[in-house]
Amino acid sequence: MHTTISIPQLETIAFQRLANENFITGEVDFNPTYGVYTGYLQITPTVCIDFTDSKFCLADEGEKISDISSELESAIENYLKDNYSTQMNEDEYDFADMRIKLQKEY
């Protein structure tokens, strides 16, 4: 399945969805231990922004957001930070560091 939307159209749609926070569907998780996001935000029926690989997913194909538009990449990063990041206190960071070290040892 291939999309007939051009890259500039996708970029415009993605900016509109980010600005209005009106995605078709989506699921985003933030792992504060590693500081990474996983999930996606659906911007058209066949196209989503996939954070796991930092790509636009065009059905079965993928196009890196950074290759399409650095402005869009920055907008997405800011959107994720503003809406999905959580702050950890020092004890939580220490515990996460200790857990990572123990996992590496075994």
C-alpha cells in the first residue's frame, strides 16, 4: 500500500496536527530512565510519526523525519517534551542507574 500524498503535504499536515493536537490516534510512552520516547501519532489514515525509529511511516515504507524537515523534527521533539516528558527526582535517577548497572553485570 502506497500513499499518494507528497512530502510537502505530509509536512504541512504534520505541523497542523502538532499545532492543534488533533491526531487521528496515537500512543506515546516516555522512559525517563533512558530519556527515550516510543510510540506513534497518526497524522493521516496511512501515515504516522513513529518515535521509536524517528521516522514517518508511509505504509510499509519509512522516511526519516530529519531527512524531510529539520524544522518538523524540532517541532516534534518540542511537542514530546512539552506533553509527555516526566521529571524524576534524584532518588529515582539513582535507583534507575543502579538497576541499569545490575542488569549489565548479569
